[in-house]
Amino acid sequence: MNVNDEPVTGMSPAQRAASGDYLGRQQSEYDLRVPHKPGHQAASRRLRLTFSLAAIFSLSMAQQAAANQVEIRMKGDYPDLLDNARAFVGDVEGRSPAALRRYGDTAEELVRRALRALGYYSPTITRTLRESDPPTLLLEVDPGQPVRVVSRDVTISGPASDDPDFPSELPKDPAVGDILDHGEYSSLRQVISNRASRLGYFDGQFEEHRLEVNPETREAAIQLHFRSGERYRLGEVTFNEDHVFEQSLLQRFVQFEPGTPYHADKVAELSADLSNSGYFNQSLVTAPPSEAEDRVIPVSAEVSERAPRSVAAGVGFSTDVGPRFRGTWTEHWINPQGHKRGAETELAMPRQSLSGWYELPLDPPMTDSLRFTTGYQHEEIEDVKSDRFTVGTQWRHRLDNGWMRIASLRWEAERFDIGRSESDTTRMLMPGIGFSKLQSDSPIDPSRGYRLQIDVSGAQREFLSTVDILHVTGLAKGLITVADNHRFLSRFEVGGLATNRFSDVPPSLRFFAGGDQSVRGYGYETLSPTDDTGAEIGGRYEIVGSLEYQYQFARNWRVAAFVDEGNAVRDLSDPLATGVGLGIRWISPVGPIRFDVARGLDEEFGGGWRLHFSMGPEL
């Protein structure tokens, strides 16, 4: 029997289900609850009962097994049907044999409704009352043959039909030939409604929405016809006045023009950019369709500035540099134009540094800036000792293709001692340019993504420098996750420098390998060419590669196996060092913490058993 329903708009999946949007042998007075299936959205997992099921969801299955006086057995392997039937019947206790016998009709009807939600309209149910202590009602269920979808007619009409973002990637379920699942049907309807709202088709409605079920022939037909109406547009963005910033600065955060077709993501991006700018204590961006005039929606942004200054201090540890202290002072805004400044210091056994910066926001301010920097660093590692002073500027600009470009100019003076050679001092004026791109699905613990980076800088004697040099580095990292728990990471680093007098190149521009973030199983920056005395003097080139497999065995815990290979060398044909090992990863709230046991396989390079402890993002 086929029954039509009237168009319903502006309702949730549960409300639409309650309105009679799915019909069987007769129109049900109850909604249907659908269990979880992998890949379903929340709307496809459940349809709300019109009577309260709150007590059902508050009880665990273990409690049901211990006290439930209704036992359900399903003939065949149908775990979803069994779970749904148990959820519908719920926990029954404290019943006498007579009361349990009277409850039998209700329990049987609940089981039928639970099966009907998943497409089984003709179950055979046998009841047995066992007068044990306590008495138990046994329901033995043969689900029978399911109803299958024989036709699916889903159409989008109106301006949305020509919008490439609208009809793409609609849910494929329920598909022709599938067992009918009312949750999947409700989810399909909800996806269309949500997409209309997300893209600004606020006048859209379903002209037809029917689910016709014939239990006798076990056939179901789906018909969904959605007419979108005209698309709304975004109007001008207005900011509140009760803050310290110039309106011109705030307007530079807006990345769409008035009249742009509405997209919820554009509103969300503006809100995120304001929140992540570091200027504001809170920000709220709204674009209510109810306030639209001629389908143009005004956008309102309310912001309040944060406290101007903050100080942070912390201690850390890694096997490369040992314990370290880091302190930062930041002035998040200095004036109405949004200028910033800050200072940072780091104290560790091999390295001590102090730096400061001043930054001007450009357009757009969330990605583009002009930063002036200065700093001093003292470093003693193995056979190298250096003192370096720098002053410079950086211009950061995000390109349209998503790459970040950093153009820089810095003047650098470095006094250094390498091995037993006499102290030397270099001075360089170094222009440089770098490009980088980071793509990941999480800033702290991504499951997939990549990082690409290349930097080029140089100096020439004719331009305020004491050494001719061209310095190039490249980095590529990748991460993929397979079947949720299996992660594969790769890392590849290369570097090279060209100069007509290598002895004049300061240690900060030479290449050293080995350590937590390089080739594990070897000491920090111990992979390097040596001079006649055995002192490590750094290489002209660096090549480092790494492959790592991780398996998540518990929430926030992973084990890892890895192989690293690389070296800092004089010549690209020089041999590389290899390290292998096992590790464990704890995913802390601030990012992964790594503990590795590695063995360097090449004793001639100083390889052996080493522990490595480090933290930071995988990409």
C-alpha cells in the first residue's frame, strides 16, 4: 500500500519522521530509533520516539543483562536489529508473572517497530514466559525478509541546480537495492536541507518528499524534489565601536565583498580570523537571514580587545639539548593600528639566546605582516663554539595558492671557534626568500597532511659581507592514517651551500646531522665531516630521510617503529648513517610527546644505543 505525505519544511529529521515522512503498512504513531552504522551522520543514527526514551539511554547494556526481565533472541546474525530491539524495549524489572504476561503485547509491538526502522516489516515473534526468579519474558524473533529500495528519485530544481556546490556528494544511501533504513532516508533529507542553509538558499523547500513502502511486496520507493529558491547574499560587515582599534584594521579582516553569494563558511572564517588574530578577548559574527532585505543579509561583528600584555615561562627537556627554560613577553597590541612587539629568551646547556621583534599587520592582517627582529645567541655543541648577533626584517605574505612567502633581509655578525682552529668572525648582509605550505586536518594531532618548505639566502663580499655564500634548504613531511589506527610518517630534508672559501662560513650556516629530529641513534649534531684533528666542522650538504609507522593501541597512546638515514657531508657521494628503533607516543593536550629507543647501525659514525625524548607536532 502506497501512502503520500505532505511537504514538510523547517523541521529536524526527528520532527519530519514524526510528521509521517516514512510510512509502512499503516502510518505509525511512533518515530523510529535507528542504531549507529559506520559512516552515518548523527541524524541517521536515531529517530526520536514521541514518548520519552530518556530512561532507556541512561542505562547500560550491562545493567540490562543483569536485571532485565525481557530477553530478546534474534534468529541469524543481525546485531543491529538486536541492539535496536533491546533499545526500544529497554529495561524491564520488578514485574510479577501476571504483569509480565500482560506486558507481552507491548514488548512485541516495540520489537516490531524497532525492526521496521531498519527495513524488516514482517518479523515472526514467539513469546515464552519463564517463571524463574525473577520471571522472564523470552521473545524469539525471526526478522524475515527485508524491504528493499526499488527506486530513488532525488532532484534539485531552481538556481541551486546550477550551483556546483549543491548537488555534489549527496549521500548515496539509501541506494536502489539497499535494505530500507529510515535513518538513512532522514539523513538524506537533512543533508539537502542543511546544504541549502549553508549555501544561502533560505527559501528552499521540498515540493515532494515521500517514502512509499509496500510490506507485502517488500518494496520501497523514495521521492525527494527540492526547489531551492533564489540564493541570498552577504551585505556589508559592521563592527561595534567600543574598542581601541581603528575600523580600517578590522575591515582588512573581511575577505568578501558586499553582494557575495552567502556561504556559512565565509561567516565562520571571519569569526575564526578575528578570534585567532591575538587582538581580541572575544568576537561574535552574526548574519541572520531574518534581517535580510531583498535577500541581502547584513553581517554584524562584535569584538572586545584582550589584555594588551602577557608573560609566559616554561621548562622543557629533550635529549638533544637537555633541560631548558623559555620565557616570553608579548604586547599583543600597542596602538589602534594593531602593531605588536615581544621578546623571548631560551636557556639550555648548549645554547642561550635572547631575541626581540616588532610587527606591523598588513592586508590581510591574519596572514600578512612586516616584522623587524634582533637577537643574540651563544652556542657550544661538540667542537663548535659561536656567538651570533642578528638584526633584520621579514615580510610575510600568503599567496593565492595557499603558499606562504617570506622575503627577508638580515645583517649578521658571528664569532666562532671550530676545533683547534683560531677564532674567526664573519659579517654578512643576507637577503633571502622562503616558501612554505602546511596542510593538515588538526594543528595538534593531525591524522593526515603534509608540510613543504624551501629557503634560499646568500651574501656577497661586495655588499657589506666578508664571505660569498649561497645557502639552500628544503623540507618535506607527510602523514597518512589508514583504518583509523595505522599511521605512516615520512620526512625528507636536504641542504647545500656554495662558497669559494668554506673556512669563512660560520657554523650557523654549515650542516650538522644527528639527534631527536634528524637521524636517531646518533648524538645531537655529531654527524659531520671532521678535520685532521677529528673535530666536527660541519658539511657542505645535508641529506636526511625518515620513515615511521605508528599504531594506536589505546586512546592517546601509540607505539612506533622507524628507520632514519642521513648525514652531513662534504660530497654528495659520501656514505650515509642509518638508525632504527622503537618508540612510544603520548598525545598530550599540547601535542605528541615522543620517547624512542634507537640504535645507530654505523659505529664508524658514532652509532649505538640511544634514548631520544622530544615533543612537538608531527608536521
